[in-house]
Amino acid sequence: MSSFTQPVPVVACGRIPAMGKSISQHLLPEYEVIHFILSYEAAEAELPHLLAGRDPQSRSPNEIGTHDYSRPPRAVIFGRGYEPKQVEELKQKFAGVTKEPVAWVRGNPADLPAGAAGPEYAQNVAADMKKVLKKWRDGGGKGEEILVY
């Protein structure tokens, strides 16, 4: 199992680039977003490459994430714009692609904050993501269940 002393590489999936960029920054220093995916279709095309530790050759690249594909991601994190069913489908579709277990993390759509997402929203969401990932890591980082923040 890989060491958790350096930032853990993760893939983030979201619908809003500005939010993804902000959340990516708030996940540091524990988690390094190596790639940001903007749609379900892109996730279907890019995740098998990313999970295998390869450059996904994205058709719609963005500046979010480090694009360091030297280590495969240990988690795939979805924003609340993705339906729970979509996350489950992707998890099932790519089961067994990785050498090490991967945490699949999704938001609970029922927990959306009221009103517009202010500047503290990204910080709060990143903190919630870190909590569920810390629990997974503290448990040995071996499970592949879907974690909900």
C-alpha cells in the first residue's frame, strides 16, 4: 500500500470550474487534485486511464489540478451536481481497474446549502470531503465503498 506521507492523489468531478478550482486548493495539503472532470461523459472516457495511472488525453482539458499522472488516484471525488446513481454506475464500471483500493466520494444532494454558494462554501465542502477521506484512511484505506459527505 502506498504511503500517505505525501499528498494523496485524487480526481475531482464537478460541474462548475471555479468551484472545482477553489475546492482543489482547499483540499491541500492532504489531497492533491491531479485532474478535474466536468461531465459524466468525460468521467466515463477519462476515469479508466486515470485509475490506471495514465494521462487521460482529455478532449476538454482545463487548468484545474496538477496533471501529475505519475501516481494513480486513491480517491474519486464527486460534487453534488452528480447523482448518486451516476457515481454508483461509474464505480461499478471501473471496479478492478486499479492496483490499490480507491475511495469513491460523493455529496448528499439533500445537504445542499440554501441560497447561492458563497466564498465559504468551497472551504466547507472541502472540509467535509476531508473528514470522510480521513475516516477511510484511518481505517487503512482498503475499502472501495462509496463515502458520502
